[in-house]
Amino acid sequence: MLFPAILKSIVRTGSVRLIDGAGKVHAYGDGTSPHCTIRLGARHLDYTLALNPELSIGQAYMDGLLTIEEGTLFDFLEIAAKNYRNFEQMAWFSLLSRIMRRLKQCNPLDRARRNVAHHYDLSGQLYDLFLDKDRQYSCAYFTSADDDLEAAQEHKKRHIASKLLLDRPDLKILDIGSGWGGLGLYLAEETGADVTGLTLSVEQHKVSQGRATAAGLADRVRFCLRDYRKELGQYDRVVSVGMFEHVGKGNYEEFFARLGDFLTPDGVALLHSIGYSDAPAPINPFIRKYIFPGADIPSLSEVFASVERAGLVVTDVEILRLHYADTLRHWRQRFMANRQRIAALYDERFCRMWEFYLVLCEIGFRFRSMMVFQMQLAKRADAVPLTRDYMANWEQAHRTMANSGVRAAE
């Protein structure tokens, strides 16, 4: 039986009891926490889980064929993460990994629209049940252990805005991957800027346009159902949050070339993206197949190489380490608290699929090499001040105004 043999080879830290497809019990690990017991609901899983475990374990959980009888799914995936290096050292996995690293995901226009629709055109009720009230579907920014999700997402918008050098009220800003409009509306309200947002999601476009109208900002905030490759305007500032993961490694150079086209000579851009802190690698196959088709995650070495070839200057980089792990913990807790309502929208299989996705991603940020980077870019080295003081000063000033209920653009 291959899967029990693999667990025996790799699980050295933590404690796993496996009840295989025939009902036989196996024990692995060193007896330390975390502890979990998993049961396989079919004999064929003893073999099929070994063929591509990064994909098939999630599939088995989603289909109800792999169940957790003691502990939690989080415990099981934490043990897997802590023993992952043992898995990487297995010869067949090492070969598969090298092959996958050579793949360069591309997202032509038609496929990009389909990929976005797969995830972002789901029921709005679903997102209301686990996101914050502004539907910020990207890494929050926790300035204190006491921050709740709502506060941390407000901090995130303010932190990003501070890096855009919003030094005058008439700036033209492009938001690539504008989601449900929260960041674009924030920038317009805080600074008086003219904002254009781009999205490929029909549902996000409808919601964001409605929000701009309801806020009385439709005269200077517009959201367009348009791929960034079709945009022709030029802007003082460009921001992109949580969209670069959908560009595809094969399109990185084109993305940064277009970013350069969008920027005025003294323009500033801010790219916020998930990344790997180690060598380039493919995205988890379960995430790519079931959650974000067409997605890929860059390492900084891949990003820097493409930026250099585009002739842009990196003026600042910040690595957000555990912020996304904490964001995902909040999302997972809200999702599980509303599980019955979500099952009524979809079904139990959908709930198990999304539970696996949320846990797997949190594990990746908490125990493995996933992180978030914020990269500031310009065409000229002197486009931003020599020190970062302007970021901290802007952020503090607008935090003070927010606490007093004042908008800077009023």
C-alpha cells in the first residue's frame, strides 16, 4: 500500500493515525503534538493518494472520502507542512517538482475572463459571509494582536495608500484588479483623486459601479470591465492588489511593460502580491484546479528579473510575513461559523472544498514559504523621496483623521 508507506517515510514530527481503506490502523510520528486520526473511505485511496498527494488529498477530503476522526484538518495539514522537506527528498517527487517548475502559466484574454468568473462571479452572499464589510479579498494588515478583521483591512488600505505618494489632490490613479471597489473608493475619498478600476469579474464590476454611484463618486471613480492589456490611458499612480497572482508566469514581462506604459514620467506604482520567499515553484495543484484556475505565485527572483527587463526601478519592497496567515484564520473562522448557510447556497462538497482551500493557504503562510510582498515601482529613481518618512507620516495623519471621523478630501 503506497500511501501508508509514504506517511511512514515522511511523518517524523507530530502524530498521525491512519485508518486505511481496509480498516487497518497505522501510527506515524514521534508522539508530539499536533495529533490527528484520518480515515480513508475507499481501498483505492491507499494507492491513488500516493500518485499526486498535493492534489489527491484535497480531492479526497472534498469528496468525503478522507475524514478527520481525531483532531482537525488544520492539525493534519500542519503536520504535513512541518514534514514537507522529508517529502521533497523523495526521488519521484523531486523529479515531478523539477518538471512543474519549468511550466510557465499563461493567461490569454479569453482564458483570463473564464478563470476570473470561476471564482469571483460566485454568489455575493458567499463573500458577505466570510469577508469584511468592504469585501477586501486580500491580505489584511495587523498593527496589533487586538485588531479584528474590519480594522486590519482598513489598515491595509491605508498602508498601501501611504506608498503611493499621494501628494496632490488631482492625481489620476489606475487600480488593476479593482475587486468590489473598496480600495478605489478609499483612495478617492481620502485624497480627491480620479480613479479608474479594472476588473474581469461581471459581478465585481456591477457591485463596484453601484458603490461608486451610492457614494456620490461616479464623477471621478469609474470601474471598467476590461483586461489591463486593453487599457490605453496614462496615470500618475498605479496600484494592483491581489491580481498579479492571476497574470501567469509567462506574462510577467508583458505585465511590467504595460505598467511602464501606464505610468507618467514621474509616476509611482505599488504592486501587492502573494509570493514565495524561496526558489520559484508552481502553485499547489489543488488550488489551481479547483479554486483559482490559471493562478500562479511568483518568487521575488522572478519578479525582479521581469521588472529589470521592463526598465522600471524598484524604489521600495516590504515583506508581510504572517499577516496573511492571520487574515486567513479570520476568514476560516467566519466561513466555518456560517457553514450551514453556505451549504444552503451550494452544498457540502463545496464547503469541504473551500474549507480545505482556506486551511491549506493558512498553513502555507504560517509554516511554509508563502508571504506577501509590496513592491513600489517607478520610471525614475528620484520619483519618490530619499527616505520612507513620507509613508509613515501619511499613514499616521490619515489614521488620526479616521479615528476622529474626518476624511482628508472633505
